[in-house]
Amino acid sequence: MVFERPPEEIKIESRGAVSICVKPQAVAHWLELAQALYYAYHWKGPAKNPNISALVFLAKTSQIRDALAYSAAGAAEAICAALGPRDAVEAVEMPRGRPHMPTGSWDPWAITKFALDLVK
């Protein structure tokens, strides 16, 4: 998604789902993002907040401060994703911007199918 005005802070309300917004350069392939969400959703750690845990897994670090550098806060563009049961994902509230569908390895149908297969 593209923001008209970059948000200073990324606020996400997600009860029962794991969701994050990251800078586009934070992930080379969508499977990295899906894997980080999956780990945080199923293993409930290392942070108390599963959204922060997903950033920690994605950043491949043990330091929350380092992982927060992957957040889309202050960025003009973001990749936002959520994983969890359907009703929880539909209830996720995250920053709104103009949707932007990346090309190349970011095939939205492959991502959707992969995510649905994970939560079955």
C-alpha cells in the first residue's frame, strides 16, 4: 500500500490474528513474510505481542529494537499482511492507504492460497 502521508506509528488492532506492516525492502519474497506470521501465530513468542514477534522472526534477530526497524512506520510504502482464522483476519484494523499490487514474486493469488492452506 502507498500512504499519502507516511504514518509516524503503525497501529494495528488484531485480536486472534497476527498482522504486520513492513517496509517493502524488509522482505525479498512473500514466503519470508508468511513464515514470520506463521511462527508468531503458532509459537506465541518471543515477544508478548504476536505482531512484534512476527517482526522479530522476519528480522532474524533477538532484539525487539532491531526488529522494529522493519516496521513501516515513517515509510511512504508498506506491505501489510495478517494470518489467523478468517473472522479474526477480517476484523483486523490497520493503517489505510492506496492499495498497490506488486509485480513479480508477489503473486496475490499464490499468497492467498498459501495463507489459506496454513490455517486449515
